[in-house]
Amino acid sequence: MERPEHPLRPQRLETLTQEAVELGILSLSGSEDGFGIWDHTDSAEAMLFNIGTLRHLGQANPGVAFSWHRSSLAHGLAKLLGFTLNQERFLATTLSITGHYGLGRYSLARWLKGSAIPPEEQDVLGDWLNRQQHASPIVAAEDWQTLLWPQWSDGEVVWCLSDRAGESVSRCEAQHGFDELSSYLVQAHEHGDIRSLDASQTRSIYQRMLKADCIGLMAIAVGALQRGQTLATEYAAIRKQGGKRIDHHPAVQFMLGEVEMTLQHAEAALGMTTRPLDELDLGVLLSMRARLHESLCQAANHVVQVHGGIGYMRDCGAEKIVRDLNMLKLQGGGTREIPLFLAAWVEK
């Protein structure tokens, strides 16, 4: 068995994904009968399953958890919109719900609320989702073949299912974390398979996708830090300095306490999301995510520090958790765009 700090090879990830389908973790059901990740969001029990599963997967490997999270969201959205995805196509499908920069600043928040948008902000929204003029970043398994994303078309947002072969795709060689996955810039050449709904339906679906993605990213990140806490606690219990175990030194106790405190706050935050998805406010979830990811990344740095110099070595595992948590913070538009989004979201 491969050690969790060692990146999975693409063939191994493909095998694990097939096994996840067989176990029902990833559901290929074309009806409402499946109960995989994000198959259901209409009850507290379903949300507990989604959050708990992603957190558990995040403990094992945040990159794999992220890949499955986005594929499951893509499958659920495709089913809702009436797209047909067979097993092979589903396993090679990923989702991108942001434009070429962040969360669209003011324009997306106002559009999602159904507020009146002045022409200049409509131009911003159109530019943000103009896939033909701008390349958008995605992170996915190397074998991805299909992308589901929103696009701007004739003054409205539509959903598009695009084949990789029909788009301009360039791989980003430098990548900070998610060693099992790859980063790409994708620019549309063809319109692909389009689904256009009325504005209120599109807004509702868009909000649901943003909320589910936000919760999933938080759950995976919490699982990753839980793994880091285990590594730090176990190491501090056997490493000695000055004739005593380092977990008896106040400086190490402080860092372990900071990690525990962060996890307790994170548990409380995730507990607030175990309600039907439609009952949760997008602005509240984004606020939680912005603060939570900052504290999780800081706590992961404490995990490295507990290990001392060996914590920076790749065969230890702690530094990979830091890099993966940083990658999670950057997904879905990242956390730095959230204050600008919220300024418009709460605007009266």
C-alpha cells in the first residue's frame, strides 16, 4: 500500500475512482435512487453524509477528495439540466462554476440576488463569463474529457457541456499542491451542448452549486487538518529534545493547542451547514469559508513546525497537507474575492 504522503499515480487514481463507483460513494444513477456524494441535499441526514464523506476522504487525500467532489457536483448538475452522461463520460467530467477571475466581484452577487444591474456591471458579468475571449483555470485529474460550466450568451447565463477536444487547453506546469491532479487553462472555441433556463431557475441552480462547492471545500480542508493533527501528535509523543518528549515543551504544546482550537471551531462551523442546502444562505457560507480556510492553513503550518526541520521534507507528509490546504483555499474563485462579493450580497 502506498503511503498517504506519496502522490498517487494517474492509473491508481483511475482505479480508486472505479472502486468508489462500485461502493456507491460516487453515484452514476440517472434517477433519484442513488445516494453518493451530493446526490441529495434536501435533508440534514443527506448533508451529514455529504460533509462526513468528504471530510473522511480529505483525511486520506485532499486531491482525490476534491476530484470526486467536483465530479459528483457535475453529475448532479448534468442530471438536473438534462445532459446525458454515461459512466465513462461521468468519470471524466469536471465542473467549473467561476469565471476567469474570482467570484465576479459585485456583478455576480447582484445578478444572483435578482437585483437591477446597470449596463456597466452587465458588461463586467459578460466579460467574466466570456469563455471565448478569456481562459479559465480548472484543476482536475489528468484524464478529464468533459467540462460543465456557465457561460455568458446574448445577455444571459447558460450552462454548457464542453468536450476537451473542442476547446483550447493548456496545462499549467507549475502547481503548488494537489500532486494527484493537474491545473489547466481552458478557453472555449465551440459552444458545446447548451442548456438555457429562465433567469430565476439559473440563479437558483447557480446558488446551489456555489453553496455545495463551498461546503465541500471546507469539509475536505477540515479532514486534511485532522490528518495533520494526527501526524503532529504522534511525532511529538516520540521525539525527544533536552531529555524529554517535545510534547512536554510549552512551545510545542502551544502549537498543538492551536491546531486543536482550529479544529473545534471548524467542527462548529461545519455543524451549522448540516441543514437542507436551500435553507443555507450563500453569503454566510462564503464568510465562514473565508475565515475558516485562513485558520486551517495557519494550523497546518503549526503541524509542520511541530516536526521541526523534517516537517519540510516531502517524505514526512506534513508539508503536503500545507500545500493541499493552500490549493483548496484557491478553488472556487479563492477567498480574497469573497469580501467584494459579500459587499454586494448584503447591499440593500
